[in-house]
Amino acid sequence: MEYINMTIKRQKNIALIAHDGKKQDMIQWCYDNKEILKNHRLSGTGTTARMITDKVGLRVKGYNSGPLGGDQQIGAKIVEGSIDMVIFFSDPLAAQPHDPDVKALLRIAQVYDIPIANNIATADFLVRSSLMDNEYIHKVENFKKKVADRAETLEKRKRLISGCIPEDVFRISR
């Protein structure tokens, strides 16, 4: 497996998301951590972003609400390298109509090795870490190379099946 180095800069790009049953927790957490958060670029989904801006006074770039694609927008920003950390206070006791989107967001954060907190304690540990004020370099699997290698392997299989290349030339490396 091949890896590439990704850099999370000193000023973090932090996504703030909260389900309806956890919005007040998010607002209180942002208020309690305002002095830390004000030094970073913040974004969030719909109502959560607006409520944090209105009630805490932090500038938060708003995306769509979660059920209207906001979770997917933030996931896309992770893939682009525009989100460094996710604070997502999900409500484990309430059914969510956009649960597949939530799972996709959590999966993409894991794939790209993005720190993610889903409760107050974990969020506190993240923002109070010594790494919060420093640049951080982490290794992420080189997905472009992996996809290119996979495409090459599939093309070789296709040619082998169609008789275009001798079997002894065809080797799959893993």
C-alpha cells in the first residue's frame, strides 16, 4: 500500500454539525470553546451554522441542512482537502431520515483520516490537544494510485480472458 502525506495546517478548517436533539449541546460547546474556535475557519450544516453564528457570535460558513445534502457537501469538502476536522453531535436515540448520508460522511472522514468527534468529551479532547495549535502531517492511502493500479489489473485480466496476452506475462501484484 502506498501513502501520501497530508497536512492539517495550524489554522484548522472545522465542520460543526448537530442533529436537532443535540443543537443546544453544540451551541453550549461552541460557547465554552469560543476562544479556541475563533482562531479557526468554521463551517457547518444549515440550522446548526446559523444558530452558532447567532447565539455564540462565531463566523460559520453554512451549507445545506443535513437532510437536504449538507452532510454530503461536507463530505465532498473532506475529499477536496477543505475540511480538517469534524465535530458532529449526532443523536443516537432518534431516527434520522438522512441516516445514509450521515454514514457516508463518517465513512469518508475515516477514509481520509480526518479527526471526528461525535460527543462533547471527544470534542473537548480534540480542541484542547497540543496538536490543535500546530501543523499536523498524517499519512493517507494514495487512492489515485490504488484506482490506477486496479484499472490496470482489470485491463490485464480482460486481455488475458480475450487471449491477447500469454498467461505467463500476466501477474497480479498486491
